[in-house]
Amino acid sequence: MDNNINKNKKGGFRFFNIFWMYAIIGLALIGLFYFQNSGFEKEVGWSDFEKYVQTKGVTKIVVYPQEGRINAYLNDSLAHEIFKDLQPKGVSKRVKITVMAPSNVDDKIEEWKAQGVFNGDVTYEQSSNISGFLWSFGPILLLIVFWFIIMRRMSRGGDAGGGGVFNVGKSKAQLFDKENGTNVTFKDVAGLHEAKTEIEEIVEFLKNPKRYTDLGGKIPKGALLVGPPGTGKTLLAKAVAGEANVPFFSLSGSDFVEMFVGVGASRVRDLFRKAKDKAPCIIFIDEIDAVGRARGRNPNMGANDERENTLNQLLTEMDGFGTNSGIIVLAATNRADILDKALLRAGRFDRQIYVDLPDLNDRREIFLVHLRNVKIDDSVDVDLLARQTPGFSGADIANVCNEAALIAARRNKKAVEKQDFMDAVDRIVGGLEKRSKVTTEEEREAIAIHEAGHATISWFLKYANPLIKVTIVPRGKALGAAWYLPEERQITPEQAILDEMCATLGGRAAEELFIGHISTGAANDLERVTKQAYSMVAYFGMSEALPNVCYYDSTGQDYGFSKPYSEDRARLIDKEVSRIIAEQYARAKALLNEHADGHHRLKSLLLEREVIYTEDVEKIFGKRQWSSRTEEIIRVNEELEKQREAEEAEKKKENPEEGSASATPPPVPDDIKNGK
């Protein structure tokens, strides 16, 4: 049997649907139209009818004795004269008259036959005027039937019609249970050990509540998963749905929002009603900030806000006068600062579980999970990949694995290699490489000077991030790029921010010193430096003129159109920002003047190779004394270089002509090799 046939909750078939009603009404109207238009009728008087008969225009007479009615069919010439405006072919024309004495009609017909003016057929029928009856009472009957069906559907709560207008107040939650579960378990969630511990405890409570209730413990009513996008909040909820042996309702916060007034609150009531019927169970609301935003921020000046009504109903259902025993509410958001305080109190969301960006060990575990279905060779080092992706979320790591597989497939490889993963990281961080972009020699030299300035400054600053790679090949919107390996710090000292600002300004400083003029290439650098300087002054209290002052609002309430400081204080903040940036710019120029020779050699190497690595910079400037990870970075780049050389040799073996024509990096000058 066709699987597309609708089934009801008990497994039977739905023999009726609202669309059947629409079809019946349409067919009835079409039938009435064609039935009514099977001929053109016209009521005439008896004298006119006799005139038609005397002119021999009547071909057939149908007599209805009980109704005292005659239908007379006309020939073409008379019909054409009477129905001048309506002349469709193939439709019989008839004239209907009403007589009071059927016996006289019989006598008249006999008289006409005797006179020879009528020789057609005469029939006697006893049917009623169905057409007139249907046109008179049919629409009323259809309205009655339609109203009856509507009332039945409303009395049943709209459960049998799918997503029709009567289900607008029904919850859109997707139900996962033992029969319809997910394939995601806690084994598929890498890292997030603390978050998984608390989530697993909730699942364990539902599986074995006696273990906790014997000690007087109570099941938590809700848990809020908070963290940056892509860190695995929704994945944790899917794992709960896969692990728990209880019904799991999943929906988004936007599913409550509707243009109709009162719909959101109705959906909340319907959701908890269904949950109570299946308790113990779990409700998961993804992106709860869509409905849980703090009240009182509505610009409608006290107007009836549908979102606030929905939130009020949600607050009532979670911990109102009624009881919801056995129902646990999980929610996820990356904007916990804008949620209503009443939603976050104990008794509603008892726990707030912070899902942070993964650290080194967590990234390694996440890579192992996403590499299960990827064909990799022995050259892939998962530890190296974890070290090369600081600040990546779980979603970013999944994207790296997918991009690496796509790159390997594009190169017709049978397995994904380490270089494919490195290229995938470059692709995600810097954008698509654009070697076909046209740049003049002057522009290439300016880009090389700019990028060499960044590399030079970062090499001599203690807290600057260690350099991995510098390129002057355009990527994305950037004409050049430099890759660094940032330290994973929990707190950042003031000097680290200043060093980073100085390294960021190194490109603009190099342009001014070695070209003689500046360009628009430092726009992104200036934006970053300005934001860092304002953060130091207004948020972190790192200014000599404004020490220990913070104007950041961590509650998310913001300050609206006003600032929490005066105009004089605003001018002072701007003055301090300008001073900090000017000092770091002068510091960058001083460092470049001190190491101008090394900068020129680095620029020349960039123009020759287009891409240089850590070991190249080290051969020019010597070992970087402050970085404890320099040796590790050099080892990583050596492995990349060996891998690249092996690929080139393999290509030459497979296609000698192509290998000889391929572009190879120019040899390194002897003075650079010797570190002079």
C-alpha cells in the first residue's frame, strides 16, 4: 500500500481530509453550472407560445402535468431569433411556459396537429425541477455542511488536519521517543566534559530517579546551555534525545512566534499539555532568546506585545501555580545576557551550563570524531591539526574536515593527506586563494613590504603571536596575509595587548618608512587597533588618565542613546585612545628602523617565493627568544615542506612533462641560508 496515505495516531487511515471538502464543493458548483446551462430557458406567456407553434417553430413538447408546466423545444431559426445574444453551438434552445389546466393543453396539442402546425413529439414526465432547487438551496446546504465540519474539527482540537488554520495554536515540537529516536549519543559529542557530566546526570535521573529521591534530592526543572555559536549546544541536546529512554520534545524559540495574537501562548500551553501526558520527558527549546528576551524593551510604548505574552505563559508553565513533575526543560542560546531575569532564576532554569570553545585536548577529540568517515593517509597528524586550529569551534573543525576532503577530491586523490588539511585551514581562515588577480609590480612590492613589516615586528615582541606563514598571494578580500599561532590565554596582560597592537601597525609603519607614503592596505589593521585601544581605555581600565574604570555593561541592558559618562570624559577617552595608538605606531617604526636590513631581505624573499614560513624568518633574524613553541612551529613547517617536496616528486614521476613545467620555488640565497 502507498506509504503516502495519511494515517491517524492509532495506525488507521484518515478517510477524510479538509481538501476533500474543497473538492466536493468545487465539483458541485461545476455540476450545477453545466446542468443549469444544458439549455437556455425563457418564460413566456401562453399567447407567445401559441404564436411560436403557429409559425411551426416548435419541434418537441414536454408536458409536466403535476407541475402545470410545459417545456417546448424550438427549431434553429426561431431559436436564433429569440436568443440573439447567446448562440453556442450544440445546446438545445427551449421555451418554458406555465399553464393552469393540463387538460386544455392536451386539446390544444390535438388541435395543432390537426391544423398541421405541429408534428413533433409530445412526452409526459413527472420529474421535479432539480436544477432550480439546487440553485436555490444548494449553497445553503453546502454552507451548513462546511460549518458542521469546521465545528467538528475545532471540537477535536485540530489534530486531524495537519498544518491547517485550525492548528495555528498547536505546538510545533518534534517528538523523539524509543520508536523515533536520533542516532546521536554522548559518544558523538567530543570534549565538553563538564557540560556532558551535568547533562548525563539529568538523563540518569530520568532513568533511575530512585537513586536520587532516596536521598531527598529533587530533579532539576531546567538547564540552560550557553556558549558561542558552533560549540555543540544543539549537539548535546541531540545526544540527550538519543540517550534518554523518555520522550524528547524538540523545537526552536521562533516556533512560538506568530503574527496572530495569542498564538504563542497557546502553543506553550499545548506543548506542556502534551509533555504532561508523556511525563517523565524532556523539552528542548533551541535559540530560546527568540522568545525569552527581557521584557520592558518593547518600543511599542506599552502596547500588547505578543512575544511578551508568550514569555509570560512560558514562565507560568515552567514554575507557576500548577505542577509539572517529571518535565525537564533544556534550552540553548548564545545570548544569555539578553534573557529575562525571571527566566533564569532557580526553579525554572536551575543550571546554566557554559559550553566554551574547545581547548587543545578537546579539539583533538573533535577531530577524531569528524575523521571517522574521512579516508586519511598516514601523514595526517591529529595532534598537529589540533595545534593548528586555536579558537576553532566544533562547527569550524567539522568544516575543516569537509573542506580537506573536497580539496583532496578536487586533486583526484584516493585519501586525504596532511597538506589537504593545511590548505583547508588556510581556506577557512584566509579565504580562497586568488592567483589570477592582476596586480602591478608596484602593488606587489607594497604588499611585500607591508606583510614583511608585520612579520618583522611580531618576531621581536615578547607577547606577539608566533608566526607560521606569510604570503602575498591574494586571499579573499586581502591582498596579503600572515598566519600566527596565538597563545591560548585565560587572562591577557596589558603588555600583550600593546604588543599585538604594535605588530598590527607594523604594516602601515613599513609603508611609511620604506615606500615614503601610506595606502589603504592597512584599513583592517587600523580597525582592529582602534577597537583594542577603546577596549583598553573604556572596558579594561588600562589607561593612565582613566585607571580602574569600566563602562561595559555585562547585563546586556545597554545604555540606549545615552552614555554613562560626560562629554568631557568622552573627549578624554578619545585622547587616550589616540595616545596609545600613536605610541605603538612610533614603537613599530623604531623596531623597523632597527631591523631594516632584515626587513628588506624578508621582502625580497617574499617577492621571490610569494609564501615564506617560520624557518625562513628564523634564518634572517635568528631564533625568537621569547616563544617556547618556536621549535614546535619549525618542526611543523619542516614536515609541511617535506610533504610538499614529496608531492612534487610524485607528480614528476606520474607526468614528467607537467612536473617540469610546474612552478617550483626559487632557490634560497646563500646569505639567507647562512643566516647572515
